[in-house]
Amino acid sequence: EPEVTQTPSHQVTQMGQEVILRCVPISNHLYFYWYRQILGQKVEFLVSFYNNEISEKSEIFDDQFSVERPDGSNFTLKIRSTKLEDSAMYFCASRGLGGVAEAFFGQGTRLTVV
Amino acid sequence: KQEVTQIPAALSVPEGENLVLNCSFTDSAIYNLQWFRQDPGKGLTSLLLIQSSQREQTSGRLNASLDKSSGRSTLYIAASQPGDSATYLCAVLDSNYQLIWGAGTKLIIKP
């Protein structure tokens, strides 16, 4: 069964450093998403990506964040100058075309900023 | 703005009981609703997807219903087992193709 793959599973970084979280969506999917979940809190939407551009982004997704689909298969989330409050589980998801398509999630990257 | 609420926040029941988890949403303009399971510190496992035109979906001991007009969904778990212990999340795909999440119900099944 096709799946969304995220790497690394856990990343520890020092405050102020840049991190890149990687995702390989399901190959024929067209919509890509990043979500985050701070420990003990709700899953929060960060950004959606369609047709090689951002289609929606939340208030959380400020200039510190960026996304790329560099090579047609990977989908990356870059966080510049990380802060302690960026510590969270980050989930990538992908979805096929249309409202009826199910979203498939990766297993997440746990980011710890120290 | 779409809001999703899950009640109760936590539930503890003895093994073998049937149980119902609730999810409500404020805007009925949704494409679909998904139920997920999350084990502590782990990822999101999709359990059931109900399209907006459907009333229910079943998978094994799980049955999810959807009443779009009243903004409600339920997840029914039959013959609960200790392995069902987890947090159950519901999420709706709204008119902007965004998944809006509830805070989850933490379920504990006591052996």
C-alpha cells in the first residue's frame, strides 16, 4: 500500500539553527500539506501546496517557514532560526484530486529545539 | 470559521464494552470527515473516511456515522479491547480543502 514517508523521525537542533523536514508524498497525489502538533495540543494546519505553489497558509506559517518541492518527489518544510516553541511533531500529508480524496499522513518528525 | 469539538476529552471503560465517541463541527459545508487514531508520541493512523454524501462507514469493530446537517459524527467501537487505548481524533475537510481538527478523545480500556 502506498504511504507517505517522513524523515527524520526525530530531530534535535539548537535554538537559532535551520532545519529541513523531508516528506515523500504518495506519487500520484496532487495536494500536499504540513501540520504540526505541539505536545498535548491540537493538530494545527500550517500550509497546503498545490500545482507547485502554496495554496493556503495559516497564521503560524510566517516568514520563518518555507516549503519546496525541489525534485517532483520530495516535499520539504524549512524552518529558519528555530525557537524553543517550534518544538512539536510535524506531519506531512498528501491527497489526490477532489474533495472526496482521503488525506494520507506520514508518521511525523518530532522536532526538539534545545 | 469551522470549529471541531470532541466530547468527551477522556473516557475510561472496562474491556468488552461498546462505546461511542462524539465529534461536532460548526459549518456543514464539508467534503468529508476522517477519524484517526494516535498512540502516545506517535503518528496519525486513518481509521475511517466518510464522504459528505455518506451516512456511515464500517471497518471491523469500528463504525462511523455522519449527520452533516446537524454537524455531528460518531465513532462506535464494539467490544472494546485494551489495544484500542489511544487518542481518537476527528477532522473535517472544509470548503478550502483544509483539514480542521478536533482536540481528540483519550480512550483508556481497562483490562
